Amino acid sequence: MNGCRLYTAASLMLLTTFLTACQKSTPAPQQEEPGITAETEIIPEPDAGSEKQQLNVAISTDIAPYVMKNATTGIEVDIATRALPDYKLNFIQMPYAKLQAAVAEDQADLALGVQQFKDVEGIFYSDNFIDFTNAAITKKSAKLKIEKIADLADHKVLTWQDAYRELGPEFEKMFSPDSPQRKNYVEVADQGQQVKQFWEDKAAVIVIDKAIFNAISQATGHKLDEVEYHAIFPETTYFKANFEEPSVRDAFNAGLQKLCQSGEYAKLLKKYNIDLPGTICDQKSKP
């Protein structure tokens, strides 16, 4: 009887030791916070100040190499993104004719590729940020002699919207809305269509930026050695951006200056195969 008691006591001691060891090795359950289960992914809070202010940016419809792939690439997209690194840019595409009024009509915080025809209260214009080299282009097979603006008078002329206002006083006088030569003058909103119409017409003259013409023509299978370039316009047409807030305009100008000084602007021109006689960086280097 005493042996059985001793055996039972020893067994109880061993069982107690075993249960104690198991309790020590099993971690205590963590108390879950309200609304969070074991399956919930916990995402850390962003650092204070990491959110960039968003700007709605009016930009033209696709015109390679300036704006491409629904405004996800192109030199204008790249310049704006790099010039305003502290902002998140949301690009809104629209026809060129609507860009001028986009900020004034509260459709955007800034617009790229505009010109300052006159001062508008509450609209702030940047320095020149991109420049186009425009030419009159004809097919060699048409054998047209175009040596000066006056030579365009008797030919069908394909241009972009409002081109008559942007290519100097002689061109404006010749093709203004009340001019008799206006009957031969066609403005095309989509420059892809403008180039297409040129290639479909045997004797039309297209007035367009050379880089745009070359990019679209090559992309659609046309050969550049079939055309002639007539340099009858001022060497360069400059475009600006306009803004609702002067502080953002100032940041954009400062960003352009940095792109020029670092050489990044020149690299972007090379990336998009844009060959210019001069750039905005040449202007900024002048005293």
C-alpha cells in the first residue's frame, strides 16, 4: 500500500513538471487591436510630408516626339516631370486650340505648349520651355518652288490650329480669316491627320515642325528623301507654359534652369532625335 502511494506521488510530480515546461514554451496569445484580424495586412503609415501636391496639367493630344502614348512619354512630358519633381502631375490631353484657355477656364492648374499673345489677369506665364523649328515641306515630285512666304499664296497649305498667328506678321497677313488666300489654307487639329493628308495630296504644302513631321512620317512608313524642306519661317517658334499659381510657375522656371545647367535638357533632345539650331538653354546662358 505504501509503495502504491509513493508511486502515485512520483507520477504526480513528473506530470506537474511536464505541464509547467509546456506552459513556458507556449507563447501567450497576442491581443488583437479592434478591426485587425490575423489575416489583415498591416500597412505602415506614410511619413509625414511624403504626399506630393497633385497638379492637373493640360497638354496636347499625341504628337510625336513631343507627346506620346497618351501623354505617358514624350519630351514635353519628360521636361515637365523633371522641372517639377516636388509635384505629382496628372496630364489631361486636349486639342491644341483649347490649351490656351485651359487654365483660365479652370480646366487645369497649368498648360504646356502655349504662347503669350497678350497678358491675361490671373494667368502666369513661364519662360520658354520648348521650341519648334517650322518649315514648309513639299514632295519632290510636285516640283514646287517655295523660296519665301509669298510663294505659298496659290497652293493648298496644311497647318496646325492658329498657325497663322504664330509664324510671323507676313504669314498672318496672308492667311488671316479675312484674307482672300484663306481659301487655300487648312488648319488640322490632329497633327497626325495633318501629316496623313499631306501624303495623300499630290501637291499640298505642309507647314509643320520638322521633328513632328519626321517622326510621324517615318512611323507611318514614308520616306523622308521624297520631300523638300523650305526654310521660309523664323528659325524657331518658342512655346511656354501658363499657370494658375505664380509659385508653381517660379518652381517650373527654376527647374528648367537646372535641366539646362546639368545638361539633362540636351540629353532629352538627343533621346527624342530633335535637332535644333538653338534651344531655350542658349537663351538662359545669355547675360
